[in-house]
Amino acid sequence: MSKKRGPIDFPLFITILILLSIGVVMVFSASMVEDYKIYNDTYYHLKKQILWAFLGIFAMMFMANFDYRKLRNKKILVFGMLITIALLIIVLFMPARKGATRWIGIGGASIQPSELAKMMLIIYLSDNIVRKGEKIKSFTKGVLPVLIIASFFALLIILEPNMSTTVIIMAVAFSLLFVGGAKIQQLAGIVLLGVAVAAVGIIIEPYRMRRLTGFIDPFKDPLDTGYQAIQSLYALGSGGLFGMGLGQSRQKWHYIPEAQNDFIFSIICEELGYIGALFVIILFVVLVWRGLKIAVTSRDKFGTLVAAGITSLMAVQSSINFLVVASFMPVTGVPLPLISYGGSSLVFTMALLGILLNISRYTVKNGVE
Amino acid sequence: MSSNQKTNMLVKKRVVYMLLIILAVQFVIMLRYAWVQIVWSPQLQKWAVEQWTNDTKIDAKRGKILDRNGSPLAVSGNVERVDAFMKDINEAVKNKKITKEEIAEKLSPIIGMTKEAILKKLNKRLPNGLPLSSVTIIRRIEKEQGNKIRELKLPGIVITEDTKRYYPNGNFLAHVLGNTNIDGDGRAGIELQYNEELKGTPGRFMGETDAYHREMPYSMANYVAPKNGNDIVLTIDQSIQYFVEKQLERGLVEYKAKQISAIVMDPKTGEILAMANKPDYDPNNPVTGDVSESIKKWRNRAVNDVFEPGSVLKVITAAAAIEENIVSDEDRFVCHGSKKVADRIIHCWKRTGHGTQNFAQILQNSCNVGFMELGERLGKEKLYKYWNLFGFGKKTNIDFPGEENGIIRPIERVNKVELVNQAFGQGISVTMIQYLTALAAVANDGKMMQPHLLKQVLYTDENGNTSIVKEYKPKVLKQVMSAESARKLRAILETVVSVGAGKKAYLEGYHVGGKTGTAQKVINGVYANGKYISSFASMAPCSNPEFVIILSIDEPDPSNYYSGSTAAPLTKQIIEDIFRYRNIPPDATANKEAVREVVIPEIRGLTVEEANKILRNNKLNFETQGNGSIIYDVSPTPGVTVRENTKITLYLGMDKNKNEKVAVPNFTGMTKKEINELAKSLGIKVSYLGDGIGVSQSLQPGTEIDKSTEIEIILEQPED
């Protein structure tokens, strides 16, 4: 293997920075009203987001310069996995926020172990699949162990509870299996099983059922289950084609609570219209395209898998967020990567993208064997 | 290709598949956003705007209704209203701070609504299932209640100003004023007629507000301050209205009437000075018990109902006769108690007949035969010409809702019998306001004025400066007769009061003109037995009338229903009160014309001091002859009718005359009750034949009789 590194994938880098900038501006626009009311400081979230953005850029630059192949180092993998599992367990004993224990407070900030879990899972499973080689085509020796590891993470996360991250983790694991070469028939079986499990989960938990019906017809219960969906639709609708103008959102005036978080895209749609929304969606398409291009051109399978894993994570998170905002999916709390006010999740996302950038420096194009 | 390369190929293929899948999903997302943001957008935007827009109506303060001198008759007081803003309540409920049940429970005792009723309002939804942004819990609660609710600090429960209509004088002028509904809009009377003026323009706050109903800073908030309603100044004079209502109340009780109404108008301007009906209602509580029964009580019968005027209409027939010059002072009308018209015998109310009379006398006596003659002389074309001129069968267009037209038979269907009937006031129905407007034209030298209740519209701005928005200028409608004819007719009407059937409205020192009218009520097309309408139409001072009055009693007690003894004395009291109120001194020239007669009372056997008191009360002067302390005899004899202020002679002695002869008084025109009283005071016996008022007696007035002699008096039901 060559030690020679090429330049990072510039279009990806630019896309990331544009998305990050849009995020900072929109976090400010979406949060200012509530910030003024709650903290008496219009810039409360803006200041924090800028800080997180710089931390994120630092994490990204660090990872972009950190040879991704070193991630396969056994010490890193084992230590990383153990830390992740420990944190996932510790977090369950943390004081709950909004009925869930997802955060571990460290000083003034707080981190979500599930974010670390996503990162570690991508790295660990990619390494695992590469090691399996042709065995991946076997169900018991290939697919099942991968699923068990992912499910173990998922189980810990579901206990928080954090349904959406659970789903995302399983989706990423599935993507890795898919890219890693698992048999389509087996994967199809897993999908069917997943659907069945989801159905049972929905039936045994009445609040999930309500969420589902709320999604099908949000106007049926506009004050409770349908409230967020309706408010989001109002934002999209009033944005129309060209939007109400930057800063002109009405829905952020407490109609959409904490608009800087999971529903920030509603505010983007409202202020910047369909044009603005399309621009952001396309940026994500570009991000996916560059990410998968890096995966394809990566010179080793580990690079391919990690790149595909990171890209699929971005794709799954952004797609779920878009679908929820447009009321095409039941409401679940998934932030829009790079845009939503993030804190630690932004840093982890940036770190992952840093890894992706690092992989882009070792593509076929960039170097000679 | 090595297996490693093969694997790599598969992996790369899979990545491409993944890209395609993700692109497909993103494409669906783009379409979905296009659908929501372009196709669905107008609808969503509309809903969103509804959500942001707080369009609050700010009620204007309803204007006052004042009498012509500025006394308040209807005012709007400040009260409060309670509204519930659902977003705040739902949020509080969601955060488990309070339940809707608890809110309802806390409000219930303060506002006196059941918990269930409040809950029902809190759970109200729009027809499309969306929740209301706000709902009104209750309106018009007292400030005290509002403050109690404020102290509870309930989420989303907002207390704001509201207005309530107060009628400070209760029933006073109720039918004219009308009343308002729950929204503060007029629904009867002046409140309805001038609702637009009174209600003002509601203000509006239209602005974008956040989810907590606070204004958002973007667009200019559209605040339109409410413009308070204008004040309505009525032509009604509170004092005159009071005089009228007092007499109507008295009459309602005294004559056991079903209902009683009166209007006082200034004939020179058409201004209504008073208008009242009894029984009435309290507009502060317009609905008590049954709603439709309550609404019936709101009827201003003086404008909204028709009645058969009977003999008061003879004034207009007489006006036509004078104006058409078909009658002269030399004309003589002979009444034998009936007249044959076509093939019908039509009786005069006095079956025994009025004998030979001149034109003035047929009005004084209200002789039907005389008026049949006038009707025949006029013919139906001319009679109808005057009906039309005086406005019968047509609305007067007084500024009051629900005026009736009155009923006159189409001229082509009027035959000879109906012609003469109409000439003396039968077979035609008018409203009181219609009749009074016609009478006012006679009073105003033939100029008919537009009757009206509105005097001014005032506006008081925020700084308390009052300006006149509108002022009603008296409007001459038409000249219905010459001033000369009108003056001639008024002179005759004055004699109706001084010597005729309207005697009981005679007021010493004043020129009062008037006409009685007692009509049998028509119920379902036939004259109802024992049911009468007794009316008295009058004007004063007759030479230059300042006011005209119509007073009408519906179904007075059949034992005493004659207009001259019911409606006339009530009217007299009203006129007297008005004269006193207006400081109009008695007119000396009126005294000369006054033909007020008194019967010399029995004072024999009394001391001079005792007699002095009685005579003074009877307005008689006296001189004494002889010495002694006891009145021995009187000249003329007790029972003789003399003019007021006649000087009689008292012969004094030590004892009274053993010869106790008295003169038979003239009982004509007296009611049974009055005859009884007079007979008793003179100590003579009377017996009656028939019922009603005295028309003839067995012994001629002036005949000297012994006290034991019984006099038979024939009574007749006057239906003039």
C-alpha cells in the first residue's frame, strides 16, 4: 500500500462547508425567537452553534489527516467498542431529558453516546466484514454475527429510548451488509423480519400507533399527535415556491417549538421556499454522490465499506428528516445532519465526514499502487 | 479475474445500487416537497395565516339615547367578558398544570354557569374539526366577577372589556326605546331604528401573533380603534313623557282597561314629545319567560297597531266639510235619533235624537246623524280626497320600525251606507300616529308636518368633545287645508271641550280643543259587545296649539267606558301638567268664553263659615242678607245650574227654612256615578231607565220639587 496521499475530494469538502454554513445561519434564524424568550439572548444558539461548528471543523480536519487504515488497529477497535458500550450503558442511568436518557453531561456540554455508537459501528463492522471475506455470503458465519453486534447496540439504544437512532443504526448495518456482499435473499429475509418486528412494536406500544395514525391524517388530532406535522406543513405551505424571505418565518414564533432542532428544515422551507429546500436536498444528493464515488474508487474494501457506511448514514438521516418534515413519515426525532443545531452530534458527523475525506485521499485516482 | 477482484466488483456494483436507491428516495422527496410547497401551498398557507392572524373585534361603545333635554334614557355600562384561548389552555393541559375540568370547576361558581356548559365551550371545535383559537365563555359579567377570575390566573382565560345596555328608568319609554340583543344590536324600537348610528364601528386588531397571542414584529399590525356609537337625541321630553305615563298607569287601573296608549306631538314641528303604552315591559330584562310572549310586549301599539277611531275622526270629516265649503253657520241639522240611508236605518248614538243643531253643535254633541249628512254632502270622492290628504291608509314614515298602514276600504267598494259610516268614524282603521299627524295638521293651520322621534345625532370623541352629526329639520309634508279653515275648526273644537262632550277635559283659563270618540271594537269583522276603544283627541292652546294629544283606552271596563268620562279627564290632567311644566299662564280671555257651570249645592242649615268653604270649592261667590249664624235659605234654589263665579244670595237666620224644596238639576251628559253623587248631595231620589249617560229626565231642569220626589232619568250608551 502506498503511503502517498492525494488531495481531499474538493466538491465534497465544499458541499460540507456550504451545508454547515446554511446550518449556522438557519439555526440562528430558527432559534432567535425562542432564545430571546427563554434566555433573553437572541444569539444563544447561534453562539453555541458557531462554537460547535469550529469544533466540528477541527474534528473533520483532524480525521481528514488521520489515515483511516489506522482505524483498523485492534487496540483502537477494541478500546473504541468497549468505551462505546460502557457509555451506552452509563447513559441509561443519566437523568432523563424529555422522557429519555440520551445524553451524558460533561461540563457545560453533553454528548450522545449513540453518536459515538454510529461511528464505532461503521468502523467496526466494516473491519469485521472485510475480515470475513467470502464468509459474508454465509448467513450464520457472515450476516448473523454482524446483525448480532448491530442489534446489541440497537438494544442498548432502544432502552434510552431512542427509536429513531435504533432504526438508523440498523439501516446502516444493513447498508454495510449490502455493500459488503451479503446475499440478496438473506438481506430480503432480514427486511421482512424487520417489518414484522416493527409491526409488533407498533401494535404493543399504543403511542407509536397514535404517531402512525397521526402521520396518516395529522388533521385528525391537530392539537396532539398531529400538531408537529401540521405546523411543519404550514411552514412548508406558507414558504411556497420562493419562501417568505430569510428571517421571515412565522412558524418559528413558538408554533414550531425548538425549531433549530429536528424541524429546522421546515423553517428553511418557509423562509427560502421550495427553491431553497431543493438546493439543500441537492447538496445532500451531491454529498451522497461524492461519498459513494469515494467508496467506489477506494483502493481497499475497508475504505469502500467505511465510505459507504458514512454516506448511507448521511443519506438515511437526511432522508428521514426530509420525510418527517414533509409529513411523509411519522414524526421521529432525527436531526438533519450538518444543519440542525447539533452540539456533539455535529462534531461526530463532521468527524465521520473527515474520515470520508481522508478516504478520498487514497482513491485510485489519487495515487499509484 | 481473481476472487478478490470479483468481490471488489460486487462491492462496487452494490455501491452503485445504493446510490440509485438513495437517488430514488431523494427524488421522491423532491416531488413531495414540490407537491406540498407548490400544489398544496395555497391551502396550507391559508390555514397558516388563519393560525397567525389574530383578528379580534373590538366592540365600540354603543351610543346613548337621550331625551330632548339631554337626560339619559339608555346608556351603555362597562362590564367584562371572558374568553378562552385554546392554545394556552391546551399547553397547560399538556404540561399537566391544569385540566379543562379544573378550569370549568373554578369558573363555574363565579360566573354562575354549570361546569358542563363551560366544558362544552372549552371543547368546541370548528365544523372542519380543527380547534377554535378562542371561544367566548361568557359576556357581560360585572367587574367584580372579572376580578375574581383574574385572581385565579387561569391559563388562556382572558378577561376584557364588554358593554351592556342599561335603561336607567326601567319601564319608562320602553316601547319607544326598544331593546338590544345579546350582541348589543338593537332589535326593537329606536335601538333598532338607529342601530347603525348607535352601535358605532367596531374596532379591529388584525395582526400576526405568535402561538401565545403576542404580536409578531413583521407586518404592520392592523389596529383600527373602535369608533364609539353616536348618541341619539330624541324629540321626547322626559317630563311630558312622565306626565303621560303617570296618567296612563292611572287610567289602566281606574278604568280596568286592557291597554292604554297616548302620543303627544308638537304640531309645529312634528316632534313627538311623548309616546307611551301601558302595560309595558322593562327593557333591562326584555325576555322573561316565554320568548314569543315577551316579544309581543315590545309592540309600540301607538305606531304598530291600528284601531277604529270612531268619533275622533269626525274632526277630519268636519275639516273636509269646512274646506270644501259645503257647510255654513246657518245650516241646521235635525237629528231624530236615526237616519235612513239607502235602505238602511242608521241610528245616532243618542236614540232619542239631538234635535235641531248647527254645525258646531253636531261636533259638540258628536251627532252621527249630522255627520251622515256631511258625508252625503261630500260624497265619497271628496271624503276620500281628504282621507288621502290627511294620510290615512298610508304610513306616516315616522322613524320607528314596524309602522302599520292603517286600513281603508278601496273607494270603488264604498257604497252609500259605508260612506256615511266612514263620515262618523266607522269602517276605517288608522294608527294613533297617523291620526295624530292628521290632527296636528289642523292644529298647525293646515300644514302637515312629518312626525319624527329623532332630534339630533351627537358624537362625542375621545376627548369628550361633543359635536352634532345630524340634526333633524322639521319638514312640512303638505298643506292639507287652509289656515283659515283650520282656525275655524279649532274654534269649534274648543267648544266641544267647553260645552260639548269633551267637557271633562276643560281646563279653566286655557283654550283646549278636543274631540271624544268611543268605538265599539271590531273583532273578527264584527262589532264586539262590551268591548270599546275610548279615545280623546285634543290640542292646546287652541288658538295656536303647542301640542296635540291622542289618548286611547283599549277595552275599558264596560261600566264606564265613555270617552268623555275616561280618556278626557286623563288628557285634561296631562294638559294641565304640561301647562304647569311649561309655565304657560292661564289666558284671561279664556275665562270669558268659559261656560263652566255649577250646580248650587245644598247648604241650608249650615253656618256661613261652613258654607263659605263649600261655595269656594264650587267656585261660587255669595252675599249675605239678614242677621243670624245659620243659612235660612239660598237664592237661586239648590239644584239650579249657574255659571261659575255667579254671586248667589244667602239669607241668614237662626234656623233653616222648613220649606226644603230643591230645583231639579240638569243630569244630561252625566254618568250614573256622577248623577248618584249629585242627587245624594241635594237629597233627591233618582231612578234610571237604561244604561250609559243621562240624556233626558222626567222633570225638566229648574223645576222646584220636594226632596221626596223621585226623578226618572233615561240613560243611553254613548257610542260617539
